[in-house]
Amino acid sequence: MAGDEETPPLLILHHLPNFNLSIFPLLRSKYTVLDPLDDPPHPSFQVLSKAARLMLCTGPTPVTAAVLDTYPSLQCVVGSSAGVNHFDLAACRRRRLRITCAGDSFSDDVADYAVGLAIDVLRRVSAADRFVRAGSWPVTKEYGLASKVSGKRVGIVGLGSIGSRVAKRFESFGCTIAYTSTKKKPNSPYTFHANAAVLASNADILVVCCALTDETRHLINTEVMAALGKSGIIVNVGRGALVDEKALVEMVVKGEIGGAGLDVFEREPHVPRELFALDNVVLSPHHAVLTPESLGAIEDLLLANIEAFFSNQPLRAEVQLQSDS
């Protein structure tokens, strides 16, 4: 390489061992791809990786300060996840790195899934399926009543790309919508509440879809769940740690909240076993984002951002890192 020129450009792959994308072969045809998990490794990995300016981070692979220190020339990390809680953002700021995320690539799919979880919990769809499959219908004859979805009060925690889509979908059910967020959205037609506890006290369905930060960890705590009450349900399609999982388990087991639809958990893939036998809880393996359409959209975005970086063009879905000052 002469000067700063890269022919072909260098690209660091940063991914968990089993987290691969279908675009990897295409990337290898266009760029010099340096993957620390390759066996055998690239013969010049140690030298070339020190000069690489771009990293592709797939899924929730942690981007720590130690990882960043491994690549001293790094200028940009292109991410495939909607959230960036797996990034050491302070270290990224110190390095003045540019960061991108999935943007709204997954938003429609996650919003669909959130509504589906709410319907499942309230109408007991999964529980009814188990009832039929177990052969209980001919024996028991009757199946207990479920709850109506239409007309419910929906509280949304985080009225961003996903939350706004959740709101639109629930509007078609004749639901009333309220939300809480870091600040009031001036153009939103929905009722704003200053905190999650007040929102929960005015909701039948509490949908959690905000970003996970130090400030939002365990945002949905005992106080919020108590405000939601015995007939209210929680739907979490954000991150597991947004909800105090221990408190959730205790309160749903005791009947202090009406149920939950959970796609995310604090210690994935480990799920509290106390939830397994509960018909008012629907469990999902962090798959709200995953459809062929969403995977195609995110791969298109990743390719576009990689090409944009090397062409000095604007990046899409760039994360604005706030200054420490």
C-alpha cells in the first residue's frame, strides 16, 4: 500500500463465531477482509489490521475499548443492530469514531411482533394452541375467557422508529395511545407522560421499545409494574435489561400484573423457568427483528454504508455520539 491508499480497501469483520451474513462472500470479493476468527488467519493479519480504517460489526458482538485498541487506525464501525448498547460509546467518542446502526431496517417487523405478542397474551392464542394439542378440548369441553384487544389503552415506552409504528398499528384497533420518551415529541398526536410509572398507571398494555442505556436499565421496575396493575400486560421488544426481570417474574407469578409478552431477556438465552408454566406469558427467542425482508434490508444498508465510507459519501443511520463535555 502506498500512503493511505487501500487496494482493495481493508475491512475488519467483527462477529460472534456463529453470526454470519450472506453478504460475507460478496465482501471478500470486493475488499481485503480481515477476520480474526478465520482459521487459518490471513497471513498478514497482524500488520494489515493495524492499518484498517473500517470495521463491520454484526449483531450484538461487543465492541469494547480493548477491541478498539487492537485497531489503531479505525475510523468507522458499521453496525447491523438496531441498538448500540453493546458498544463502548465512551471509547468510541474518545477515538472520534463514526458509528452506524440498523436504522429503521427492522422497525416494521419489530412493531408487527409487538402487536402480535400483545394479541397473543390477551387473547391467549398460544395457550389455546397448547390446550388443543394436549387433547384437553374433548375432555374439559370449555376453555377460559380471554381479554379483548380493541379499545385498550396502550402505553409506549420510547416513541422512536419502532414505537411510532407500534402506535400506528394499535390505532387501527381503536386503542388510545400514550407514551413516554426522553422528551416530548412536538408533532406527536399522542398523550405524553413524563415517566414510565405515570404512563403505566394510564395503560392496559405497556410496550417497551426504547434503547438500553445506563439511564434506562431496569426502567420498568416494581413501581412501574405496580402502577400497571393486575389487569395490565407488559410487552418487551427492546432489550431484556429494560425490565427488572426478577421483579417481573415475582409479580406475574403472584398475579400482581396481568401477563407479559417477552422477546428479550436479561441473560439470553437463559429465561426464568418460573415463566414456563404460565399461560398469561408468551416467550420468544429474541426473533422480533428476523424476517427475510428485514435481513435483506439490513444487508443492503451495510453494503451501502461500507461503500459510502470508502467513497467519502454520507453514511446512513449514523449514530450521533454526544460529547463528554
